Amino acid sequence: DRVEFTEFYHHIIDRFEMNKEEGITFERNLPKETIYVWMDKDKITQVMDNIISNAIKYSPEGGTIRFKTQKFYNKLQISVSDEGMGIPAEKVDKIFDRFYRVDKARTRKLGGTGLGLAIAREMIEAHHGQIWAESKENKGTTVHFTLPLVKKKRRGSA
Ligand code: ATP
Ligand code: MG
């Protein structure tokens, strides 16, 4: 469906902001304008929920989580950054594999099955988007994904 992304995104962040611990700060870097993308709202909600819960789960006390969108020619790039423990460079692409969890001992107490990002990748690929992560150990992680923008109809075109 055609969905206005900025408002949709604010609603999702609001829901997490109401329940989050006080030690974590949210910073929204979202445009004022309306942005239309093609997406299945329920599925993208599930993707966002996992990315944001991961960011919270791996954030230290006092950490900031940043939410950003960037428009490109035919796609919207959504990015969620945290200041958490990060992921070693050689493992950062594996986090999208089923059941993969970095350092089982370290993450065991944080819970989870290791399926969240594998499902996210399937859903983003079903939307013809990409999903990837950038990370620096002990500095933080950013997860990016893209969704197709709805093209504005040109005047005079059919
Ligand atoms: P689930 O989402 O199924 O509850 P999970 O969160 O462990 O479990 P994924 O969301 O698929 O699984 O993430 C896979 C692994 O990637 C995590 O176990 C963790 O090791 C690593 N990871 C994901 N996001 C982050 C992050 N923001 N910072 C550090 N490590 C992360
Ligand atoms: Mg997860």
C-alpha cells in the first residue's frame, strides 16, 4: 500500500519512547515533509520493532538512539543508530542469518532467538529493498534499510 512514512515512523518511535528506560535518549532526525512509500504496514512495523528493540537491548545506560531518513532518487533510506557494544567487522553481515547471535555468552542474558533480523531481511527483500548494518566495536551500530518511494505523478503524463 501507499503509506505516508514520516507519520508512520513517528508513531512507532512514540510507542517505544513511552516504554523506554530513562537512561536511553531518543533523537529524531526526520523531515517535516510527507513522504510516500510502498509498503505493507504490518510487516514494516515488525521490521522496525526488531531493529529498535535490538538498539535498545544493546544500548548502554546513557546511550542515544538516533532515527533518520534520507531520500534518494527512487528509494527512502531509514537508519537506526545506537551507541552500544557494536559488532566485530567480520560478523556484521552474519547478523541477518537465521539464529545467528554474536557472542552467545554475552547476549544470552539479553534474550532472543536470533531470528529477528533474518525475518527483517526477508520482509525488506519482499519489498525490493536492501538491509545492512555498519558497526564499530564499543562505539555502536547503525542498521539501514530502504523502501521504494512512490513516484510523484508528472503533470501531463498518463
Ligand atoms: P530476536 O530478535 O529473535 O529476539 P536477537 O535480537 O538476538 O533475537 P536478531 O535481532 O536477529 O536476534 O539479531 C541477531 C544478533 O545480532 C543479536 O543476537 C546480536 O548479537 C546482534 N545485534 C543485532 N542488533 C545489534 C545491535 N544494535 N548492537 C549490537 N549487536 C546487535
Ligand atoms: Mg532482535
